[in-house]
Amino acid sequence: MEAISGLVRPQDLDDLYTIRPSRSGQKPPGAARLRQYQRSIVTYIPSVVAELVGSLDVRHVVVAENLHQAKAISAARTVLTATGSQDRVDHLAHLPSPSITGTSRMARSEDRSTLFCLDAAEVRAEKLLRMPPAVRQFWENSWPRSLRLAGTAVDGDRLNAVFDEWHRLLAQAAGMPPAPGAVIPPDHATFEGATR
């Protein structure tokens, strides 16, 4: 991280995750946040990935992150060019996940507008009721088709089925019992993904 600190312009680092300037005149990120930004950039560099995974032959990294990472990935490419590296970094971008209301990103929303895999069934039900149709469609279309076909919740709600399955997988990993009333889909209906 220290080696690349002079290779990314300070103003580029300040605006790394700003796609549209804030109307509220947000203050620039502090020193700790800027170090976090530099860490993000470094993790996209093939030589760093090679070191992290214990392999010497990583020359191409495909970053599968949401669109808000576009400037960080561009900065990683700038670092590669500045160091004369022939390695490559590509971006498989997706839209950021919307909050329950669809008015902001899930990652920046308050708990009340965020879906957590380990939400209790009654908390999840209340959140799903507040979801506009377009947001529900986004979430329903985000899951692997096999999971959507393999199981449905008691009320036939595909979105509940997805969260029942995620809750089951996370609870299993943490050694917790399944949520009361959760419908457990067949073992082949699993999904690898984030916790939010």
C-alpha cells in the first residue's frame, strides 16, 4: 500500500467512491478512510492477489464489484501503468443493491431499510411489505434460478425463500439453529453470496 501512495493523485483518492458530487457539500474523507481506499486499490493488483492466494502466476484480475468501484479499479490500472506492469485488471460491474425503499443503496441505508440475512422472520416480513414492486423485482431477479425454483416459503414468496436459505446457510456456518418457521429448501438449492 505504501508503495502505491504516490502513484494515485490525492484528488482522485478523495473522490474515489463519489460518482455524483454530494449536494450537501460533504467534507473530504479523513486519513483513516483514505488509507482504506488505498487498501482497496491494492487488492485489485494482480501481484497482490497472487501473494494473498499463494500463487505466483496471477496476471489478470477480474473485479466483480458494484459500479461504485469503477474509480478504484481505474486507479489500480493507473498503478499498473505507472509501474510498467503488463498485468491486467478488468471490472465486471453490477448495479449497487437498492435499499428496501429503493431510494438509496443498501450498503448505506439504515438498518430499518436494509435486508439482513439473519433478520428474524417477523422483521423480514415487515421490511418486505414496504418494498415497492420494482425493488422486489430487482431482488427476485438477483438470485440463481435454481434457488428460486427449488423452494418457496410457506406463503409462496420467492424472496422469503431466498432469505430462508441464506439464513439457514449462515446459521449453519455459525452453529446456530434455523430460524423458527423457516422453510428449508433441498440441499442442492444453495447460493454463494454476500450477507446483505
